[in-house]
Amino acid sequence: MKTIDEVLSRMDQIVHECRSTQSRIGYFAILYRQVTRRIRNGILAGEFEDNPRMEKLDVLFAGRFIDAYEGWKSDKKTTESWFLAFEASKASKHLVLQHLFLGINAHINLDLGISAADTVGTEPIAGIQNDFNKINAVLAELVDGVKSNISTVSPIFGWLIPLAKGRDEMLLNFSIQLARDGAWKYAGEYYSCEDRYASILERDDNIAKLAHKLINPGKFLLFIVKMVGFAEWKSVSRTMDQLDIVIKKAQTI
């Protein structure tokens, strides 16, 4: 893929595949497709500091998710962060938000820093930071919109989750801003390191540990997850349709 339109075409195909096969990977795919649409519209409107560079970044960034997805479907090795997210999609016991956060965890915490460094090549990486932050602003807005309207796809989530406030739980405390800051720090490390393959392996191992915390919350939160999960719709395609509506409504910038 060389253009953002090609990325969107493939994302449409993935969303269709997930809806047809009732795959929960579709939850993240729906969210990420809207992020990509928003970036494409921003590029066309000339909103970024370097719009051709932003398209290159978006293509590289999306390519890491698409390659991981296609590799996993073909039983090929992918990063552990994505493997955990994809494998979790097989289970009905996880919440919609868990699936979304698992995808975001792999894509922001691992993929984004790599993509940013690969985009600038030998140019100073500091030059891409503002546009890097704009990608995260788009994602954060959409995630906040989903969380604010989560009752649409998870009817009792809003009632039960306040009971777990104050607890040190990855699922409750997952922050796009913290993920962005960590991703930018890693982008600089990856950019300047000599052995990038080893760097990715080490980073992936750390991010996979966060994925495990998202998949396996503490005992108290696990009880809430089971309660919320019981009330969530079991039809993946129906949940995807409602999630798509919520995400589109959340898009205001």
C-alpha cells in the first residue's frame, strides 16, 4: 500500500471480513478505520504540518496492523502484543472496551513509535512530533466518545464501573495520553538505536505485559467484567454496527 485510500480500502475489507465471520477484531478495526478516515480528510484539507509526510506515516502505521492481522490469520509469527489481542478476540468473555484497548495498546505503544521513526528516515525525528500528536488526538477523541456512550453497546457498564474506582487496574486506568507519551519516547529510542530488530523485540515484550493486564484484571474487577459481559450483546456484527454509529458521532474535529 502506498496511499491512504488504499489503506481505507483494505480496512473496509477487514471490517467486512470481521462482520461476516463474527470476529471481535472488528471492534478495533471499526475504530481504526474512522481514525484513518479522519486523517485522510485532514490531509485533503491541509491540516498537518507536512501533509505528504502524514500520508506516509499513516500508510506505514496502518500497514503494521494490517500485516499483523494478515499474518495471524495465516498462522505466521507476529508481534506478541498483536498476537495477544487477536487471540483474545476468540473469547466472548472479554468486554468491547477490552478488545479496543488491546488493539490500541499494540498499535500505539508499539507500532506508532516505529512508524514515526521509519517515516522520517534520516531527518530529525523532532520535526514530526506535532503531527504525531495529532494522530493521538484523533484516537483519544474517538475513544472518549465510545467510553461516554458505552451504554449503547454495554448496557450496564456505566452503572458498575464506579464501584471499581481507585483501584490500580490497567483496564480502568488505560490512558491514550500516557500511551502517546510512551510511544513518542520509544520513537526516539528506536530512531537512534543501532539494532532496531532487538529494540522491537524488547519493546514488544514490555507492551505484551500490559496486554496481559488488560486481559486478566484483578479479582474484583474480574467480577465486574463478568457482570458487564453478561449484559453485552452477543452478536458481534450487531455490536460492530452500534459501535460504528457511536464512533462516527464522537468525531467532531
